[in-house]
Amino acid sequence: MSQTNKEIKGKKLKKFSFPHTYVIIICIILLATFLTYVIPAGQYERVKDEAVGKTIVIADQFQYIDNTPVSFLDVPSKIVDSFNSSSSIIFIILIVGGAFQVIISTGVFQVFTTKLTKKFAGNENIIIPAFTTIFALACTTMGVNTFIGFAPIAIILARSMGFDAIVGVSMVMLGGAIGFSTGTLNPYSTGVAQTIAELPLFSGIGFRFASLVIYLIITNIYIIRYARKVRNNPESSIVYNLEQKEKSEDANMEEFPDVESRHYVVLAVVVACFGLIMYGGAKWGWKTNDNSAMFIWMAVLGGFAGGMGPSRIATEFVKGAKKLVFGAMIIGIARSASIILTDGNILDTVVKSLAGALMNMPAALRAVGMFLSQIIVNCFIVSGSGQAAVTMPIMIPVADLVGVTRQTAVLAFNFGDGFSNYVLPTSSALMGMLAISNIPYDRWMKYMGKLFGLWVATGVVILLAAYVVGYGPF
């Protein structure tokens, strides 16, 4: 009887297993479609502001319009539209996967990470904060998407030190997340928001930099604690079965060859390509397609430098790209939710309702309310500059009315727009990193859920402090 009860209990537990990632995203898409039927359609008057260089919303000119619900029969078409609009990020994921498979096959990362691991063995207190700080500083001026290609390197390094893929991804993505989300010098989020708010560009930088430091400390403690737990007990890894699969597929990873001259040449190719990607983004205005082209160059030049022939390079490239098809398709599907909400003309209605709700909150909590509102809006508008263009013309007049400084309103926007990108399945930065790292979304959320809670709590405290000190002076 006891055994039977256990079997019944086991069957019940299986019924409540976490849904497939595609199922989760399809449910979000269907919910978005349903909302176009129940939320009244509306729109703000918009004008082209030449000073900002973008179309902005006139806050006091909102009107309801005839409902334009999206048919459930049109959902497949919207998904196709989503693939088209997401093509550049899909391509870079597949190309980066292929390029790194070529580079990894040369053995360059294996031999150099072995040397690095021996030097920093047991010193995760140095290596993890070093990585997160580098990417945090880099992402103060550019998006995390720029550094998707760094994830495989960090994963190799993390595994060589006894950690798992999640630690490797965290060192790149979570460091970059902090740099981007605190908005220290970000021209795409802070720059646009402050221009709309009529604030001096990048004013209030001291408070935002202090926020960056606070978030870095909290995040590094979280990553280091998890990394130590995995090293001491590999079975505690959230992706333990995937790590075992990686080891079985790469049985020779433990037997690293000595460093040869060709390894230095391959490494020089990789460093040069990444250097050009970073410089091109900062100085030449390179976009995703330009970066994709550079990764193709990396694969070809790195393969030849590593002693491969054309056929071997092609074989390894296809092998690497095939591993990332699952994640690339997630990105293609996910953006359709935003397309549906836009086509249904309900985005402006949602923003208007959120802004109105702030008026009913206690004065001290209105900045916090803005933060939480921006998180909700970010579920629908994943572009930082796009969200700023839609919400800041609404939030700035509200801030003036409820006694919140404009600088605080911009900070609330930064936090709300930025940090939620690393838990939302509609975020290309998150899904791109997970795709290239072969980490399922549900496993990531098991790891990230607590940290995101800490991020939100930290943001609440910082915004309360901003309200108390009158963060400004504007």
C-alpha cells in the first residue's frame, strides 16, 4: 500500500512538471491576443521632436479609438512577422554558435583556460568580480546583445574552474545587465529619457554610479555563493544533467595539449575580432549585422590559423549553428507578443492606466510605483529607447504633479526597463545568451528568480533614498 501511494504521488508530481519553453511563450502570445479584445484601444497624439530625434507622445492628448482586436487565426502570421523583425538577432546567434565551434575545435580556449585556472585556482573571489565588473563597465554605453559572443569563452573558463555554464553566463550577462540597467552613461536609455525629460545629458551620474556599485556587490555575492556550491557538490548544479552531457560529448576536454604557436595566432584572431566589434560599435555605429559579419571572419581566419582546411571549417561551423537552432527560434517566436499588442492598439491604453494609478499612491512610494510600472510596460515594449519614447512623456508630467524629481523618474525607468530583461522570455538579450549557452529558460529562472527578487528589492530601497534626498537637482 505504501509503495502504491508513492507511485501515485510520483505520477502526480510528474503532472506538474514545468512546461516546455515554447509552450510558455505561446501562452504569453495567446494572452496578448486575448487582451486586444478586452482592453479598450486607444492612442496618444504623437509628434516628431527634432531635438530628440524620435517621435514622442503628447501626454494630455489621449483618445480612445475603435477596437482593433487581433484574430487568434492571425497568430501564426504574427509569429512569422516576428521572425522577420528578429532576423538579425537570430542570424547572429546561429553565426556566433558556428564561429565558436570552429574556434573551440582548434583547442585554443582549452589550453589557455588551463593556464588561467591553475593561476586562479580557488580564487573565484577575484575572477568572478573581475569579469562582471568588466562587462558592467562596457555595458554602461552599449547593450548586452553586443557581448553575446563572449558567453562561450566565459563558460569554458567557468567549467575549467569546477563551475557550470550558468556561472559562465552570469559573469558576462549579469555584469552587463547591471551596467546597462543602472544607466550610468547609456545613450539608448538614459540619454533618450533625459532628453525627453529636458535634463542635462547624463546629469546625476554620481547617484547612478553608486547604484551600479551596490548592484555589483549584491550580484557578485550571489554568483560566488552559487559557484562555490557547484564546485563543492557538482550535483547541486541547476544544469547538472546538461553539464554531464557536455562532458560526455567532449571526453577529451580534460586532456589539454601544450600551448603551440598556432594557438597564439588563433587567440590573436579572436582578440582582434572582438576588439573590432567593440570599437565598431562605439566609433563606427556598427549594428548586429556588422557584428555577425565579423564573427564569420573570425571563423574563417581562426580556422585556417588553427590548421583546419575549408571542409573542416564548414563542418564545425554547421555543427555549432545546429546546437543553437532551439534558442534562436525562441527569439523569433517571442517578439510576436509585442507585435500583437501594437497591432491591437492597446499599448497606449496600458501606459495611460499605469500612469493614472500612480496618482493614488502615497507620495513616498510614487517613485517605486514608477519602477514597478516600467517593469510591466517592459513586458510589452522590449526596446529601451522605444519604451523611453512611449512612457517618459507620460511619466515626466506625472512626476512633476506628484512631487517626484525628473531625475528620479529617469532612474525608475532605467531600473524597470533594464533588470526585467533578464527574466522575460521576450528579451532578445536573455534568450540570445541562453541560446548560445544551451541553457533552458526554465533552468535559468530557477537560478535567477531569487536574484531578480533581490534586484527589485534593491531598486525599491535606492528609489526611496532618491526620493528622500530629492535626487536631482532637477
